[in-house]
Amino acid sequence: MNQKKILLIIVFNVLIIICEVVFGFISNSFALIADALHNAGDVLAVIITYIALKLGSKKFSYKFTFGYIRAEMMAAFVNTLFLYITMFIMIYVAIDRFFNPLVIEPLYMISVGFIAFIANGISAYILNGMGVSSCSSHDHSDEATQAETHGHKHEHHHEDANIKSAYLHMLSDALISLGVVIAGIFIYFYEIYYIDSVLTIVFSVYILFHSYSLLKKSFLSLMDVNTTNIKEEDLDKLILCHENVEEYHDLHIIKPSSKYSFISFHLVLKNKELSLEEVEKINNKIRSKLKDLGFNHILIQSDTLSCKDNKKNCYLNS
């Protein structure tokens, strides 16, 4: 359903781009042509989003053991980075046009800009509504075991970074189109041509500021940085709560997409005489608490005291 909506948004905005280019040349309006070029870049970003959704829906395989769950953050990073580049170009052009204003036909700016504003606003609204999804269970063996053991499910809501990046692109389009309309009105009544440049700079700076968190989030995710809000001392307390647990090490926490949070570590047990069933009970107890924190892919390796190394984080051997 989401893929069909995005495909509709792509077709809808391509028509708007064609309309802006045609009337931009007819009216000698650089603002309309610039907005069309900006829209074209954002349509490309939405196409990337569509491709990422298609890839993300594919099943895991022996070759792609993690599937395409990285597609969301990769698309979000590429989209947002492209948005940053586009905004800086728009600011550069706006500064140049501030000192070298063009004489244009404002009526075309107002009418076509208003249509583009409505179209982009609707597109942004649809994407914003698609950006949050709920996820209650996944087909991982550790989660299946936990569900059987505890007989309940946890539901977490996630904001899709990929769709959010496309939403920001459409929002920037809507704001810039609104700037074109406002500029057209001022030019029509007061012949203040530089107002277009001023509004373009204001809207561009706003979009840059608003997009930074997504750019940072997607970059850190691609770098396998732990971006969860869980404090280290809280994780220590959770894992070390059992009397038979001595320590844990080789810790890895990553968030490859908005829907997944992975954690893996070695658990060192004090009593080497524990049966496999007793070890599983300790692991399941810890796994259940980690599940409550939002982790949905949990890997625990249980070791004896002979594997104790007093190092929580993983240190790769050169």
C-alpha cells in the first residue's frame, strides 16, 4: 500500500515539474524554473525511497542474511545529503539573485506556484502519515522462544527514516513553492523582486536545520554506532542481576533500521555445573528484559569463567 502511494506521489510531482518548467520559460520566471529543478531533485529522492521500500520487503536469504534492512538508512542518508546539497545551491542562487534581480511575470508565479504548493503539501501530508509503523513480532528464533516462554508480545512504534527523508524533501518543496507564491504577490503589488531571494534563503536554512537530526541518525546507523537511549549502567544492572552471572563482554549494539535493534554479547557464568536447561532459563530471563527495552534481535553466548576477560566491549585482534 505504501509503495503504491509513493508511486502516485512520483507521477503527480513529475506533472508539476513539467508544468513549472513550461510556464517558467513562458513567463521568464527563474523562480519557477529553479523550483522545478528543486522538485526534480526531490522526486529523485522519492524514487530512491520507493526502491528502498521494494528492497526492504524482500525476504532474507543465505546470501543476504540480514536482508535489505540497511536500505532504509542508506536511502535516508542519500536523500538527506542530496537535500543539503540542493539547499546550499538554492541559497547560493538566491544570494546571486538578490543582487541581480530579474524582471518576471508575477501572475504565472502565483498561479503555478500555488498549484505546486498544494501538490507538494498533499504529498508531504501523505508521506508524514506513512512514516510511523508498528512492529509487534519478527521471525527470529530467539524471539519465538521468548514468546512461547512468556506468552505475550510487545509492540513498538517506529518512525521510518527513509520515508521521513522523502517527507522532508516534499516539505521543502511545499515551503519553497509557498515562497514563490508570496514573492509573486509582493512583485505584483510592489515590484519588490528581491523578496523571492529572501524567502528562499529563510526556507532553505529552516530545512537544513530541520534535516540535520535525520542526516546524523542515518549516518550513525550506517557506521554501526549504538544510537539507543539505553544507559550503560542500566544495561549492566539488567544483565548482571542474576546471581550466577559473573560478567558480560564482546558487546555489540546496532540499530540497522528504525524497526530493528540488535544486541549480542558473551555471558560469563560462575557455576560451570549448570545444566543446559538452567543456562537457558538465565538467558531467557535476560532476553525478556532486553525485549522490553525494544531489542528485537538478541544473541547471547554463554561461557564459563575460563572465558572471563574483564572487557565489556569487543576488541578486534589485528
